[in-house]
Amino acid sequence: MFTGIVQATGTIAAVAPGGDGLRLTVDAGALPVDDIAVGDSVAVAGCCLTVVARRGARLDFDVSAETLRCTTGLDRPGPVNLELALRFGDRLGGHLVSGHVDGVGTVVSLVAVMGDASGSHELVIDAPADLARFIAGKGSIAVDGVSLTVNAVDGRRFAVNLIAHTLAVTTLHSLVAGSRVNLEIDLVARYVARLLPGS
């Protein structure tokens, strides 16, 4: 379990065939890795992956074909958001995030908020049609592993606000129209929908 509060940005340094999917080598950057062991969980671009090997600040993960099918950005070198799994007693600064990516969204725009001198930007994303019903104004959503509050929803399209700090410490600053992002809907929305008649 995670919170969607990114602890560091790292880099997928190498990708190689492995099993039915791929083996990733991630340079963990500033992520504290001293007590990371084989078998631990790390959210990589919002996807919960298991550490299968560690060499200093380099972590290896095996990614299955099914995970590759429903995510984006894990099949090639590049920057990724990283977060260690929660421990009992940790602060829950974002919202409960499982690291189970529900689908891939497409960025419509990332633009500065007019009249906002603090550097905030509005990020607009088109969600897959089957996820749209789970996204609600003032609800939570994880985008590439970042916990965000939904500001507005219009059909499949939703908007979130990114403060300057979030842009500075995550990979979201590099998004452009057409970028694909990993989305995880709010856990509460998932279970409420499951309990409703006809769901």
C-alpha cells in the first residue's frame, strides 16, 4: 500500500526480456534504499513492483506481460516516480493507493493557471471510458503514482491542479499533449461501485 506522495524520481536504466515480460533495472536516485530488500514493494510510475535484486542504488524488477498490457512507461528507459511501501505508523499524506494501475489515460493539456503567480498548472487528461464513472470532482486519483485531487470532470475528461512543488519533485512536469499516464482510481470508489446493484 502507498500514499501517492512521491519520495524520489528515478530512472529506468535498462530493460531486458525476462519470463513472459521484462526485467527493469531502475536507478533509484535519491530514494532511500539502505533497508530495501529483495521481496520489498516499490511503486514505479504508480505500479507496485517487487524488488528481485539490488546492487547499491540500482533495483531490479520483473514486470509481467499482463502488467505491461495495462500500464505505460515501464517498457523503455526513462524517468519514473518512486515511492516505498507504507509501514504501520507512517503518515498518510495523500490517499490510499494500491499500486494496481487501472488503465492508461492520455494527456490533453498541461498549462499554467492564468493569474496564479505561484506556478500552478492545470493538467487535463482523457481517461479510458470504463474508468470515467469512478472519477468524481473533489475525489482522489493517482496519476503516474502521484496522489491528486480531481478539480473537474466532463465525461471521460478530468482536470487536476499541480502546484509548483509537485511539478518540481515528480515526472509530471514533462507531460505534453498526447503523453500517456498510468491511472489508479480511488479505492473507495472501486468498492462502492462493486456494491451497487447492477455493477
